[in-house]
Amino acid sequence: MSKITFIGGGNMASCIFKGIIKTRPQKDEIIVSGPHLEKLEHFKQCGATITSDNVAATRASDVIFLGVKPQMLTTVLTELVAAGIDFKNKLTVSMAAGYMCNSIAKIIGSPCIIRIMPNTPSKLGLGVVGIYYAPETSAEDRALCKELLKGLGSIIETTDEEGINVIGCLGGSSPAFMYRFLEALIAETVARGFAERDARQMIQQMALGTASMCIANPDTPISQMREAVTSKGGTTIEGLKMMTEYHFEEMMSAVVKASMDRTREFERMFS
Ligand SMILES: NC(=O)c1ccc[n+]([C@@H]2O[C@H](COP(=O)([O-])OP(=O)(O)OC[C@H]3O[C@@H](n4cnc5c(N)ncnc54)[C@H](OP(=O)(O)O)[C@@H]3O)[C@@H](O)[C@H]2O)c1
């Protein structure tokens, strides 16, 4: 059993909380702290203690999940330290994009930090969660963190802190890129006479089926699965030719680069 506090009870904290209570029912004492108690009611209904006192909440626990936006993190941590919180005997788990372990350690005076990068499908247990352990974290801390996050989906550990940035963009931001792709296909379906509802049903089922084909055939190259849909002289190949003509891969490369560049800006801002 662990005593766990979430500082900030927003979207991501809620995903992680749900994952923890699903896989470790009744096992942990969980506190969620945030400025608006009414927004935290749903945590209370699931057995957590809620408060707007970050200091008391942090003092009471051994594992602290930092669930505030990166722009808020410096202020929140500085206030906790000023109030006398000693982080040395705590495990600090940060989900803040672009906020490096060193930058957190400089404020809290402890290097015992784990960075995690979940994505929104974690809500359904179908997420991708990146984990980077600062070298000073113990084997027990690492095992506990992994155990707490296992209900969120696939865990990808990276031994290099830069890896968490890559997971942040390609695992964390990519659902938005994918939604955009799906939105475009739905719009094309609607433009050809289908009701929005039916178009959405078709396109989302296509996406689920396609991802499921990849998962069901891990040894088959994805290019081979694509070729299996592409007969010579057929209809699909004409569409694929357009993707090439419109530089699809270059566009995706620019998309990822822009997202990574923003991460770098955050790193500079928060260092
Ligand atoms: N969303 C994603 O896909 C995603 C993916 C990976 C990582 N992350 C990271 O997860 C973190 C949270 O993002 P999110 O999407 O969950 O944002 P969010 O829903 O806006 O959650 C932030 C929470 O922080 C609370 N908060 C604000 N000031 C606070 C304070 N002084 N003390 C305690 N709590 C405070 C807010 O409360 P009020 O609403 O009551 O003001 C809100 O509940 C960020 O660092 C982000 O980089 C997000």
C-alpha cells in the first residue's frame, strides 16, 4: 500500500488515478489537491481524499504525482519547498512536458524524480506511457511507479531523458495528429453524401481495424500490409500516389519537428 498525492487533479491526473484504482483496488491512500474542490468531487466519489491544501497533501504522502501544467510547476514546487516540505524521502513523479529532471531537482533539492509521459487513450487503458527514471531513483521506486501505471496501457521505458520528449511528441501529441487525419476522412465521406454519424462510424471502425491488424501481425511489415490493400492499376494506388505527390512523409516530419521544437523551448524556459 502506498500513500499517493496528486498535485493538480486535471485530465492526466484523472487518467492515472483511474488506472491506479482499477489495477490496485483499495490498496492505496490517495489524496488529490487542486484549487477548485468542486472539480475534484469525482475523485472523492472514487474513494480519494480531496483538498485545496497542496502543502498538507504533499506532506501526507510518499509518492507525489505532479499533475499541473508545466507553466504552473515552478510556482507550485517553490511554494511547497518554502512551506518546509522535504522531498528527500519522497518519490516525485512529473508528467510535465519539457520540464527536465534537473530543473525539478534544483527546486525541490532531491534527485529522486521519475518523468512520465502518458497520452489521452490512457483513459481507456489503451494508452502509451513513457517513463524515464532519474539515475538516483531506487529499484523499488521504479518498480512501484511501473506498477502504479500499468492500468494505463503500454509502458515504454527510456534510459535517456531525451527519449521522454520523443514519446511526448509521438505518443502524447500524436493522438491529435491522428484525430486530424480521421476528421479529414470523415469530412470527405460527408462531402460524398453520408450523414456525419455514419461517416464517423465507418472511419473510426476503419482506424480501429487497421491498428488491430498491426497488433495482430507484429512480424509483418506495415508496408506489406499496405501493399496488400494496393492492387496494381486499382483505386487505392491512385490515392497513395497523391499522398506522395503532396509529400506526406515530409509533412509528417515537419509536424513532429515543430512539436519537438516546442519541447525544446519549454526546456529552455523551465531550466
Ligand atoms: N493532456 C495530455 O495529453 C498530456 C500528455 C502528457 C503529459 N501531460 C502533462 O500533464 C500535465 C497536466 O495536463 P492536463 O492535460 O491534465 O491539464 P489540466 O487538465 O489543465 O490539469 C491541470 C490541473 O492543475 C490544477 N491546478 C492549477 N493550479 C494549481 C495549483 N496551484 N495547485 C494544484 N493544482 C493546480 C488545475 O486545477 P483547476 O482546473 O481547478 O484550475 C487542473 O486540474 C501537464 O504537465 C502536461 O504537460 C498532458
